[in-house]
Amino acid sequence: KNEFLLKQQAHRESNARSYPRRIPIAIEEAEGIFVKDVNGKIYYDCLAGAGTLALGHNHPVIIEAIQQVIKDKRPLHTLDLTTPVKEEFVTELFDSLPKEFAPKAKIQFCGPTGGDAIEAAIKLTKTATGRQSILSFQGGYHGSTHGTMALSGNLGPKEKVRGLMPNVHFLPYPYTYRDPFGIGGEESHRISSQYIENLLDDPESGILAPAAMILEVVQGEGGSIPAPIEWLQEMRRITKERGIPLIIDEVQTGIGRTGEFFAFEHAGIVPDVLVLSKAIGGSLPLSVVVYDKALDQWSPGAHIGTFRGNQMAMAAGTATLNFIKEQDLSGHAKRMGELLSEKLEQIQLSYPQIGDVRGRGLMIGAEIVNPEGKKGKNGSHPAAPSLASAIQRECFNRGLILEVGGRHGSVVRFLPPLIITEEQVLDVAWIFEQAIQEAVN
Ligand code: PMP
């Protein structure tokens, strides 16, 4: 049955389809961390909609919230006209913001995807500053539209699409395993911030006054790379001192995933613009930009769109935000993430093919390398993308869905729902160990 549906999909859907190529499954049912395919085989879902399913599949509080919308005859679509459902969502979201941010925050509802909200954030900061260049980071991922592709590091999809948004300047991200400065440790972060500061202050750096700096606190698609806390604090200082709005893209990291409600909270900083999507819609499509009202220089109608703020998604989102706070799922994600990292590090002792285990909370990556390959200047072994794919395949065969990503397609990424239990973490690590054993032999 799987094969028939997959064949139909391959026949009818675009050649651009991506996940189904590596995860050849037709899903019939799903609950919590599990999905069941049409043949009745059950899998752990540690991709979880690329980090979207914070509460896992079909969580009762989400189902109830959706059913309530229907029972109460709430409108399903209102453009951006307000409703009690929207008011509740905004209140719940603003209540979740840090105290320094909430009183000065404004919200813009965007189209259904993370990329839509990034587009809005760029338009917002360009409008407010009257400037046009944007500072982004190597390895960053912000979406698949013309604007967001221009902000993303991955050249693969960019090369064939001419005429992307101009004036994006890429800066080195503190990828400690493959340190861009080849030094490692704190010294490298210091040099990184000095380098960036120098670029901004040098009248001959060639960089026009930036409208914004955009960054991920933990690069997701770039390979689950957490930025060091001090470096994040430096980026905040540098942008603040120069009046450059700081956009933090929490599309993947937001809402508990990294062990804090927002990932920027690890560094005790506050962005000027916060971009949220994925988990905030409780499995349904929703994206927003939350920003310092000083930036609200938009004129009426400056950012419109039909599907801004799906009512069902807002109801599911309110239930999700509320549940995460009530159950302290951020704290749980931190503990489960530590346990999973610890297990992966133990496995690493027997498998030098795992070059690096890293992440924050339940956003963890294991970078797969060739331990016999010549070490680069930064002291790391060469990436081993085909081995990473083989491990992913072996995991899949054993009932574990994982994503592979990163610069070289060599990072096995763990993004389970935040509700994962200790027992399940151990089981996932065990399957991964069996898979790597099979793949390296
Ligand atoms: N920013 C980040 C950090 C992301 O991880 C993603 C999606 N993986 C996006 C933006 C784009 O979101 P979407 O796919 O919903 O457009």
C-alpha cells in the first residue's frame, strides 16, 4: 500500500518534493510521537513536521480547541478582522513574552508559513530604517521565497533562480565544530564579533548601512548549531550600539524547543523583531512577527494578504502555548535534550564517525564524518553525507524517522515532539545506535 501511494506521489507531484525522497512513507494515522503507515507499521516521528509538532500529533488539548471552534460556530476565516479567538491567542502570546519585551510589542499576522513572516520582518525593518542591506549568516535558513532564499546560505536552490533580493551580506556563524576562524573556543567567538564590528565600522567595507541583522539562535537547517551565549550577547550589543534592528528567527527554535520558551532567553537578550511560526499554530499553519512598536512605521495596508491568521490555527496555538507553559514543557525539553545528548555522546565513544554532538534542548544534531579523512584547518574531519544518509535509512527501516541536514548534508537531526518521555528518548538512542552499527559495517 505504501508503494502504491508513493508511486502515485512521484508520478503526480513536483520534482521539488524533498522529504518523501528520504522518508518513503504514506501515513495513515498519528498520535503523540508516533505515526502509523498504511501498512500498519509504527514509527517514532523525530522529525515532527520539522519541529512544528511541539505537542506531537493530535494532542487532546489541540483537538479539543479545534472542536470548540466548530461547536461555537466561530468563523473559520475573517481576513484580519478581529475575533474573540484572535484576542485570546494574542493575549496568550504576549503573556509568554519576556517582561522587557511585552509592553512595547506589536504583532503582525502573516501568511501561513515561516517564510511569509520573514518577508514581513524584512519589509518592516526596511520601511522603518529607510535602508536596504541586510546582514545574514552563513548556514542560515529563512525560507524558500525569493526574499528568504536570498537570506539563506544554501547555494544549491539559489543558483538556478536569478534575481533574488540584493544587498544581503553573509557573516560567519559561530559553528564551533567547523570554526570559521580555525581557532576554536571562546577566542573564536571574540574574533567573530570583532570581525563583524570592524565590517560595520569600516567606511570601506562595502556594506551599506544595514536595515537589519537576522539570525537563528540555533541554526536548524544549517545543522542544529547552537550559537554560544556570549556571541549572541555580542550581536545584541553590536546591533543596539549601531541602531541596527535585530531580527531573531525563532520559526524553529521558538515555543519551548530549546529548553527556554524562546531561544533568545538563554542569552538574556531581547530582539527588536521576533519571527514565529511552526509550533505556534499547534500543527496548523500560522506565522507572526512580534516587534518593538518603535519600528511600526508601516502605513495602513503596507503588509496585507488573504490568509493572515487562520482562526483554527490560532485556537490550536492558544492551547499549545498554554499547555507548554502549564506543563513546563520547556524545562522538560531541556532535561530530555540533555539525556538524549548524553546517550549520543556515549555512542560517539564507540563510533568516531560521529564527529560532533550538539544542540540545545530538543534540537540536537549528530554530525557524521569520515574519521579516516584528513582533518581540515579547523581540526574537524571531512563530512560524510552518504554515511549520514545510510544512518537515516537504517533508522527508518527500524521505525525511527529522522532528518538529515546541515551544510554538507551530514548532520543527523533530532527534532522530536517536546512531550517525548524518558523511555522514548532511550529507545530512540538505542535505535540510532543499531542503525549506525549497521551503516558503518
Ligand atoms: N526560518 C527557519 C529558522 C526555519 O527553520 C524555517 C523552516 N524550516 C523557515 C524559516 C521557513 O519556514 P516555512 O518553511 O514555514 O516557510
